[in-house]
Amino acid sequence: MTKTRIQFAKEGALRFIGHLDFLRVFGQMLRRTGLPLAYSQGFNPHIQLGFALPLPLGMASINDYADLTFAQPIDLIKAAAQMQAHAPQGLTVRRIWEQEGRAAAAITTAADYVFTGTITTDLLSKPKYIIAKKTKSGIKDTDIRPDIFAIYNEGTQITMKLAAGSGRFLNPLTVAQIITGREVTAGEVKRLELYEQVGEGFAALGGGRG
Amino acid sequence: MKLTDPMLLRVEKPGRYVGGEVNAVIKEKNLTRFGFCFPDTYEMGMSHLGLQMLYFFMNRRPDVWCERVFMPWVDTLDVMREEGVPLYALESGDAVRDLDILGFTLQYEMTFTNILVMLELGGMAVRSADRLESDPLICAGGPCATNPEPLADFIDFFYIGDGEATLDIVLDAYAAHKKNGGTKRDFLRHISIIDGVYVPAFYDVTYGADGTIADFVPNTAGVPARVKRAFLPKLDFFPDRFLVPLIEAVHNRVALELARGCMRGCRFCQAGYIYRPLRERGVDELVAQAQTLLSATGHEEISLLSLSACDHSAFGTLVDALLAVTEPERVSISLPSTRLDAAFLSAIEKTQRVRKSSITVAPEAGSQRMRDVINKNLTQDEILDGCEQAYRGGFHKIKLYFMAGLPFEDAADVAAIGTLAEQVVERYYTLPYEQRKKPVAVSVSTACFVPKPFTPFQWAAQSPPETFEAQQREVKANIKRKQISYRYHDAKTAFIEGALARGDRRIGAVIEAAYRAGAKFDGWSEHYKHDTWLDAFDTAGVDVNFYTTRPRNADEIFPWDFIDLGIRKSFLLDEWKRAQEAKLSPNCRDSCAACGLENKCHNEIAPVVSTQPKQDVKSTFGFFGDERDLIRP
């Protein structure tokens, strides 16, 4: 068994398919490669594949991650090329490496989002920002400020680093609307990078500091 | 103009409208541009083997680019109308109006209004006579094209029969037409002599005093008096790849066409006649196709398609050979509804990877007399013994499919549906207590019988909705045991389906009136509006009962009689008479009934190969899932 992590991008038409559909499409791509995939045990075996974080419908993702287990050690550089050769339009396989330890989905804590706009509200300067947030137990007033790690702009390009993961998650479209004062649709936003927490800081799942 | 990002984000399942699927074909725009139009949702169309086959059949030609066009779902239809987005082809994103030929597939009568909606959304007039020379040619094929007359006003030409047979000749003719110039009419005259091609504008119909057809004659020199279907004696083409949908379709799997045609001759079944004779593919060919398609798609399931899969003369060998390919790849094999016989029981045992609790059986009729009327060739003992084997194999839920409103049916036959269901339940309690781990559940469902062209029942009077509804109440009243549940199909939809199925050219005005009143997705119960259709009949001045409940005389000229499928009308009439006497007819392998196609039937008349004698079979029968309901929700 070889546990690996795949770094990929999901863009174009693929933005309009949901998480479960993408899981199936990704799995079909893997099956087309003929690579020695590891399957789960049981009556209905499935590929051992898991994504770091679901993506909202319509949003592109530039550096995204999935965990995949192979049945035996293989040449991962060749495997990445084979995956790319069988990838649907809009899916770019950037890199695969061996990765032990916790699943990408378990460690992801933050994401960078980028879109074009003008900042009209300086959220970072506020110590608190309460919004009515939909939760399982109805609508609840929530302070979103702790889930905002950074917001900065270069000209009209706005980048936001927000809490994202199975634990805390802040909807980027909500924040984008607050800071620009207009409705921002998922199609305008790109998810740039995913991070795990390392000490006080963040490290991109693909390596490197963020 | 295609749907933009913000528009896509306003609709349900935007993945239906974006294209970009694996194996989609992109070509140059200067070729013959063909739009394969499926008048239902993306998920239905992408699950249709005919689309996959014709898409790659046409795209194998370097001079043709075939693209796909689906009916947008109602939410998207509204967005497209509001925003002025014309219907577009998925591959290029070009408006369908910029294509050369649009070909609609006619799988079900209740999709006819969708065709008119798609023409309108494409920016064209719905009637052929009102369309411009610059508009694409509109054609249609598929099983419902065997009676093309209800759509005669809207379709420039029909293609009847096997696509692989003469479609290339039509496309060659189009290429020459494009090069040489000329009017649409010139082109239509050229192709009107090709087998399978029917140009309605070249024929006139006259009606007698009783409203039936008096005469059907060509009005244009050189066109044939009868239209011969396109016939492929030996199945040769199969694609080496399938389009793989990005969103979940009805079926996400590789489909293998085991055979075309059926040897059984069930008298209600249109497919059993219009695809005659039985033409099988060989085991080696099918196994090679399975391997090629699995590696081209990444699918995890193979479905064996055929009107009666286990009638394939090497069915057992085929299943074993496929398992050798699929098991190491963790691919499952699914079997469609088929007959209860040893070959099938054995196959289900071998292919069953996940233990399912439920199976489906289709006795079609409750009484033995009715099963003989419809030539089902299935005895009560076979049904009950089969169910018992299913119980022993661990199944505890059984779905039973029936049809109500069959010809020569009486109250006793309807009552027999409930009785048979009770007997199926009782069989469970003949099992020893320790084998009855879970409570038995039998679900009964009745469809409303719709007489179809080119079947022995084409002479039958269809029951009105009230009769069906009374029967449904009767079946319900007759079911006493709490282990049995009962579902039934909508009688009103079946009534209109019947009028369209056996309609003539006068039905065109009804379809148009219904469409103008907003009818669409009539096959979807949540969108079907019966009153709209009844009003449409009134508006068009057409009596719906003339097409449905009226008994037909033996010598009546039917609207579809001019189409020559090769089957003799006298053979169908003979079968109709045998039905009246509840006389069974043998299947094609046991004895040739000389239906008219005997010279085209090249199958060895050989006994069905079964891998094991029946008494040795330990498991069960049926098929996984409620496939019919998925096909026609």
C-alpha cells in the first residue's frame, strides 16, 4: 500500500459539477489509467480516494488536494502523467507524492480565495463581526471575525484567507459580499490554496508557507 | 450565445449544460454539422445506448461532426427564454440553427411536445412548411418513427430502421447537396428513394366517411409508394468509446448490445416486432467491446442489453467470459429484466456481487389465460417456483409487474393479479421457519396497456382512463395481505400516449395545440397536464376516442401501413386472431411462423444453451432495480 497526495486544479466546465459527481469523475479517470489502485474491502469495493475539501458549485480551484492509496509502490512521476492523459477537460494533475499521516480532509484548516473587486468595508480592523449564520439548529448570531485570517488586495485583486475545513468553515461568498458591498457569485471566485495549521502559522498542503 | 456562469448558477444541475465530457468529439466547423437531439433530460439521454452508438457512428466519418442537444429542464428553459439564449449544441456551444441537420430520437410518444419546444428554442418554426431554407433540416428516427404520421407536419424526413444500414448514404447525399447547392426539396427528393427515408411532404392522405384512411399516395414523381425500413442484416458497428457524463446520469455504465430483435413474439411488445429478426453479436466480439469500453470510460458496471438477454444462444458462455474480464477490474455486471430460465438463474448467481434484497419479475398478466392471450409463454408454476427459489436465495422482497387493460381481459383476469400476488406471498411461508429471517414484501405494480403499431394488438381498442382506474381499485380491493403493496401507472397519460402512438396526420394539430398551451415533459408526472391535452383535442377538432377506444376492423388501413418493415400484416392479423382464442405461438427458434422476414433471418435455429439443468440452480432470478420506472418516470 502506498499512500499518496495528489495536487490538482479543477476549472472550466468541471466547476459546474458537485462534490459527489467530481468524486465519481475523478475515480473514473483513475480507472482509465490502469494504475494499481487500492480498493476498500467488502461487498462493494471502492477506490481509496478522498478530497481535502468540497468546492462550491461554480468555483474554480487552483491548488486542490486528494489522498489516494495505491496497491503497490509505483513511479509517481509517470503516474501523474498518466492521470493527466486521462483527465477530463478542466482537470490538471500537477503533482503526486507519497504522504503518510492524517488525511488532507482532516488537516485542512484554511483556504485562500481570490476575486476581483473593490474593498469598501475594512473587516480586519473590526474586533468582532456578527452575522446571522445558518446552522443545523436554525439561524444563529455568529462572530465571523476569528475565522478571517487575512484579507489583502493588489489593485482590484482581492485575496482572502478564511477558515476552511471539517471543523470551522466560513463561506467565502459571505465575506466577499461584506467587504465589497455587492453580491459575489461563485463563478467569480477562485480557491487558490488550502492550508494546514503548523504552530501559529499555516502551511500549504502542497508544501511551502502561507 | 451559451448559458453564462451567472445563469448556470441559477439553475439546478448546471453540469447538464456545459459539455466537456470525456470522449466528447470536437471537430472543425466546416464539416456537415449534425445535431443529435434527445427530447428529454441530459441524464436520460446520456444513458441511452442509441445516442452513444449513433454519435460515434457519425463521428467516425471525417466529413461529419455530430454533436449533442438535450431538452433543457424547465428551470433552464425559463432562463433561456428570459435571457434570449437559443438552444445550443453541447460540443461547440453553437446555436442549433447554425447546424445542417437536427435528428430527433423518438423513444416515447410523451416526448413529442418537447421536440416542438426545442425547435422553438432553436429559433425555428415548428412546422416544416414554415421553416426557412437557411434553417437546418429536421429529421427523426427511433422506435416511434415506425408510425411517423403524428409528427408529419413538423419533421422534414424520418429515418426508419437500423441507423448503421443507410445513414451513411443519407450523409453522402447531404455532402453532395452541400457542394452542389440546391433547395431542401431537391435534397429530400434525392434521399426519398433510400431505404429507411420517409419524406411526409411527398405523400397525400385521404380519409373516408368513417374517418379512417381511404388512400395514402405519393404526390411527387419518383418517390416509392411504400417506404422500406433500413435493415442491417448483421450487426457490425460498435463504438470503441462512450461519452462519460460529468453528472450522474440515470445509468452510469457500459452497455453491451447482445442482440437486436427478439425471438419471443409477445403480442403486446412493439420492440419484439419492429426489430425483427433476432440478430446476435458473438461472444468474442462482446468481450472485446467490454474490455475496450471499460478502459475508455472507467465505468464500474456493465449492463447486458437485449430484449431478452438470456435468449442469446451463447448466454452462459458469454457471462463466464465477461466475468473473467470484469472480476479482476472490480466491475459489476447487471442483467436486465428477462425470462425465468436456467441460464438466467445461473447468471444471476454468478454476477451477484452485492446481496440485494429485492428482485423484479414480470408476469405481465395475472391469469394463465391472459398470459396465453399475450403469448408470454410463462406458466403459473414457473412464476411461483421462481419466486420460491428467490426466497431460498435470500431475497425477501419481490416486485411483480403487470399490465392492465389487455385485449380480451375480463374481471376474473384482473382479480387474478391480486390472487397471484397472494400466492407469491404464501410461497414464502412454505419455507422452513429458520429460512424466513426477514418479513416478506411483495410489491405489485400495474401499467396501463397501450396498443402499439406493428404488433398483433394494433387492432385492439384501448381502455378509457375510467376503466383503468376502476381496475386499479379492483386490484387494490382484492389485495388483502398486509405484505403486499400496490402501485399503478397513470391511466390518463397512457390514454394520450395511445392516441399519439396510433395517430395519423390529424394528430399533428393536437400536438401543436398542446405545445402552444404549455405542454412539455409530458412523460414526467409532475409536469403532465391532462386537461391541456383534452383541450388540445378540442381545439384541433379531433376526437381522442377515435384513436384510442375505437375497435379496428381487420381491413382498416392504418396510418403506418405504408411502412414496410418486412413483417406481413396478414401474419400480425393471424396473431391477433390467435390471441382472441388464447392460443400460444412458438418462438422463432422452435418454429418459424413465416412473419415475412424469414429470408432475412440468418440465425441458426438452435436450442437455447443453458449451462446447468434447471434443478441444479440454487439461486434466483429477476433483475436489480426498477429499471422501467427509471426509463419512464
